[in-house]
Amino acid sequence: MKYYLSFLFILLISISIQAQSPVLSKRPKIGLTLSGGGAKGLAHIGILKAIDSAGLKIDYITGTSMGSIIGALYAIGYSADTIEKLTRNIDWDLILSNQLSLRSIIMEEKKEYYKYDIELPWVNSWFRLPTGVLEGQELWLKFAELFYPAYKIKNFNKLAIPFQCIATDISTGEAVVIDSGEVISAVRSSMAIPSIFTAMEYNGRKLVDGGIVRNFPVKDAREMGADITIGSNVSSGLLSSEKVTNAIQVLLQVAFFREAEDTRMEVPLCDIYIPIALEKYSMGSFAQANEILDSGIMEGRKLYPRFKQLADSLNRIYGIQDLPADKLPRTDSAIRISTCEVRGLKKTSQAFFVHSMDFLTNHLYTPETLSRMVRRVSGTRYYNRVIYSLQSQADGSCKIIFDVTENPLTFAKIGLNYNQFSGISAIFNLTTRDFFTPNSRSLVSVNIGQNFRIRGEHLQYLGRISNFAFSLAGQFDQFNITTYQDFKETGLYGQGYLKVDGKLGYSTNRNLTVGIGSRFERTSYKPSISSSLEFQGRNNFLTSYLFLKQNTLDRAQFPRRGIKIEAEGDYVYEQNPDVESHIGGGNTDSTFSSSPYTRLLFNFETYAPIGRRSTLLTAVQAGINFNYSNNIMNEFSIGGLNSQFHNQITFSGLREGTFYSPTVAEAQLGYRYQLFANSYLTGKVNILVNNFISTSPYFVNPDFLSGYSLTYSYNFILGPVEISAMYCDQSRRVLGYVNIGIPF
């Protein structure tokens, strides 16, 4: 019965259209409108899949915010199945943040990247509060790759399906219908949610999210020429009065009054209205993207018979339409770029910008290559946003225009950290670029708390593409460290550590650096609470070294994939020990060696995704002092879950400094599972061997250790919160461990 009524409905529409005008005696045009709704807008893809499956041809598309993104992809020629696959493979955490992938950052910058909770830029002679809005750099680059097939089309009526999207003029509050220009910038303007994404400059106007005034633009589809309109709406509208229970909800309710009123006027214009109920999700529920997609697909399956009936009815009346599977414009996979223009540079030069991305004119580039180059220049940390447009030239080449927003040269940064070993700390950092010399970065960091630490560094980039870097750094640490005997606390001593380090590195790419260096180190021990074995005094020495560093991790915190390698081969010159040993409470006139020796330091980590929520972790650490006979104060400290200080070998199951050894090797296997958004559970097992090359005459430690840990982590605005339980087979003790934030 319902199919008969649907056929009758289509027949009546067709008769009415033919009666109105002889011009409309042709096949009726179908318009599709997709509402905004943030993450909930992904459900529109399920409706598109049902439309494709039914063989229904869409003639016009309008959309707002997320609806404009999905609609634009469909309009340029992507099938619904392709859009679904693209969406399921997107790293939403990355593209909806201000972070670049860690792989894009220069090796020398990776350690400092996204380490602090607050970053205050120096603007107009004062430090300013952060804006709290996203530039959306990664989002824009993803758009640039997806919309590349349509880069020549500046009139949206000439897309495979004519398309319009809605934005809001921030100065007048008026709805702005965008139907021409750069499709990437158009959809980015339509989804610029105030207080979340930065506004977009477009044709001389500053635009933000169109959902503020017209979230469901059905009348625009009618004005484009649609005779039959289909509207998919994921917006939940205004809350009922009993659900408005706090001040924030009141403000949101008021903010959406205008949009809600406009939607009430637009809904009656739909011939097929599809309200998709997604009450348990919010605009920001991108962590549940696949669940929202599945909900949309289920809704589409319910609507498929109706779409199929409509398509069959129109085909019987007007004839079968040709629906090509591939509607994307025919475009070469690579384009020759003959000229380049860079706009917005004030603090840096065009030569520096172009050389940093290693861009050359009259070369072929794919959109993926251009994205990598933009990430490369952004990885210098000089630029906040880099977007580009392509203009076709008469000879078949393209001109590329980069629009650049530079970062301020100076930032004050603040971080907080609590660790069971180091206590609570406030970490202050001042980073400035080009202060002493061009193309350089200088910083100073201070850790104030139960332990005092300070570090300063000047980093000078060299070479055409800044692939050489010279750094001069100094650091001083003052720690109170507990001593152990037979796994039990026996004493406390203060450790002072001073390091001055100079090195020159060459980066073959953003993820690999090799180089040479020398450093001066001075270590001092002073017992505070007596133990059975104590050292009091100091030692200093000079070391020359070769190093290799590789880092392909995708994130600084909770990486999902990649490897990290830090390898160093040292030659330690003659030392100057001034040390007294105290064994069993008595003084011993020990003779400590000052002979030179060699050493090897090695750290290896890998992360590999297993499915959507799981990650396999493996790690190997090693520290080996060769010919370390009667030498002192350069042993490796064993224990702790987080790396805190020099010469530390982390070990699940023991506290920091439980044992000291001149020769250590450890292997670790871990499994991390994402419970919810930003919540993780990580299990680790590790084994460790000691004394296999050099043995200390002063420290007694077991030749073999094995241990385990289980950690619950929550990644929030102040960094990771980690609560752990760990166990060592040799100590037979369960220990708790807490870390909040990122250590110094």
C-alpha cells in the first residue's frame, strides 16, 4: 500500500509540474540539502549511499557546515561509497587540532613540540592569551587533496552536480551563499564554527559557520531550480524547557534561536524530509565517527525503497537516465607549476619560505606532494597556517599562490607536572626565534618545584633547506634521589648534574638526523640520609660522541604508529674524580680510576596499530660502559615508568634509582587499548640483564630482572594523567605510580 501511495505521490508531482509550464514538461530536477551538525553530519553519507543504490540522480546540492563538506565531495563527483571509505580512514584527532603530525616537525623541534599546556604569543609588546580557535591546517590540507580533481572549476554550477554552500558574514550576521571561487575555501568558510575554528577571508568578507543563520538551506536548492527537494537534517534543534538546566545551555539556546526559526521555515519546503535522530551524539563526537556513519547507513536503508520508487517512477515517465559511476573531472595526477607567489610574509622572506619546503618551479607536483611540502615548511614552526590555490595558465601549467599566516617569533609557555619521583613542578619556558641570528631558535626552560632544573639552548639552522643544525646547550639539575638495598629504601642523597653540550647534525629528512658533538659533564653526590653505601664528592669529564636519531612517530603523546631510535657512541676522556666512599658507616680510601673509556647508548621504540583501538608497543634500551674499571659516577640508573634524568633506564616494576649498573640491556613488550575518547589502558612486560660486559666493584645488582605494569591513562588539557600498578618478580612487591602532565 505504501509503495502505491509513493508512486501516486510522484505521479501527482509530475502532472502538477507539467501543468504549470511547458518548460517544466522536462524531467523534474531533484535538489538535495544537507544540514550542518558537526560530527553528526557524517550520517548524511548513509543517505547518499541509499540515493546511489536507488539510481536516483541528484541535480542540485546545497549544504551548510559538515553538510557542505559532504555535499561538495558528492558534487565534484565522488560516489557515496568512496566518501564513506575516505571518512572511515581519516584521523579526526589530527585534522581537528592545531597539531601537525609529529612526522612533519624538524627533528630538532620534536622534543619541544606540543609539550606545554599553555603557549602565550608575544604580540604588540605583550604576551596575549591564546585565542582558543583552530586554524585547521591539517583539515585544509586534507581538503586540498580531496578536492584537487576540481581545482580548475571556479564556478560551482559547472561541477558534476551544481553546488552551493552557506556561510555567515561575521560583520553583518547575514547569510552568504557561496557558488564560486575555491571550493576548498568555500567549505572551510561554511564550517568555521565561532570559538572553534578561525574565520575565513573570502571575497573581501570575513566568514564563519553558516549554521548560525541558515543551517538547513532548502530554499536555496529551490532557487537553484529544484522541483523536488530531499532534505537530510541531523540538527537536534532547540532543547525543551525542562532540559535547559544551566547557564551554558541557556546561552546555547539563545544562540540558536535564529537558526531554529529558519529551519522551521525550511522544513515545509522539503518533498522528502529526513530527520536523523542522533541525540546521544554531539557536534564534537568525532571519536564516534564510525558509529554515526553506521546510524546514517541504517537510516538510508530504511529510505531506500522510497528513493527507488521515486527513481523508477521518474524513469518510467521520462526515460532512464545515464548515471556514470565515475563523475570526477578528468585531471592529471601531477601538474606542472610554472610560477609561485607567496602572500602574507612579514617576518620571514620568500626565499626562506620556498627553500624550507624545497619548492622548485617548472616541476611536476601531486596534491599529496604539495601537502607534504606545506607540512615541511610548517614544521619549521615559523608558520601558523599555510594554504594555497592553483590558477591554470595558458600553456597548461599552473600558478600556485600561497597565503601564509606567520607565528609570532616569541612564546612564553607553561606546563605542570606531578610525578611520584620528582614531585610537583611548574615548568616555564621562553622560546624566541631569530633573536641572536637569523634562522635560529633560542630557549630557556625552568623547572620550579621539589627539584630545581634549568636548561638553555641556542639552535642555528644552516643550509639552503635548513638540513644542517648546530646547537649549543647547557643544563643544570638538582635532584633528591632515594637509595635502595635489597629493594628497600635505605637512604637519600642530593644529586647535582651540570652539562654543556655542543653538536652539529645533518638531517636527511624530517625524521632522521646524524651528527657529532662534545659535552662537558659534572656530577656531584651529597648524602642526606645515611645508607650502607654512599658516595660523596664530584666528578667531571669531557665526552665526544657520534649520534643517530630517527623519529617517525605520528604523535608526541600516545602515538599509534612509527619508530623512535636514539643511538650514541661515546668516547669519555680522562676524568677528575674527587670522591669519598662510605661503606657500612666507615670511611674507605678508595682509589677511583680516571682512565678514558668508551660507551654505547641505545633506545628503540616502535608502535604499530592493531585494529581501530589497539596498539602494540615494543622497546629496547641499552647502556654499556666498556673498560669501566673502578670508574665512578657514570653508571645507568634502573627504574621508573617515565624518563626523568640522564642515564636512566626505565623499568616497569621498580622505582627510579633502585639499582645502578655500568652495563644494562632491557626489552619491553606492551599493549595499549583505547577504552573511550582519550582514555587508554596499557599493559607492559619487560626483562632486563646486567653485568654482561662490565661490572661495578661498588654496586651490587642482580644479573636478571623481570617486571610488569598496568596503566590507566587519560589525555586531557594538562597532558596525560597516568595511574599505574607495577610488579617485579625479584622484589615480589606491588607498587603504585602516578604521573600527571609532561615531565621537564
